[in-house]
Amino acid sequence: RFAAYFQQGDMESNGKYVTGAGRPVDYATGPVVWGEPGTNGQHAFYQLIHQGT
């Protein structure tokens, strides 16, 4: 289950395109990490696409 935990934490949290202050970042964020099959992994992946760089 560590892979699923790592995938969600990295892709959903570290993949944001803005800082905590709301300013856009000027670097790539959150790589794609495959670890969970099905809709659980799909949610993390699409969250990265929606809010990532």
C-alpha cells in the first residue's frame, strides 16, 4: 500500500502549479507515479493534470 500512498501524496500534493501563497511556480512539479490501479490511481493522475505543471 506504500505505492498507493506515495502516488496520491506526490501527484495530488506536490503536483500543484501554485505556491502556498497562490503564486505560480516557475519549475516542473510532481512527476507521474504509477502505483494504484483503477479509479483510485485515476483520481491522482487527473488531479495532477488538472492542477499540475
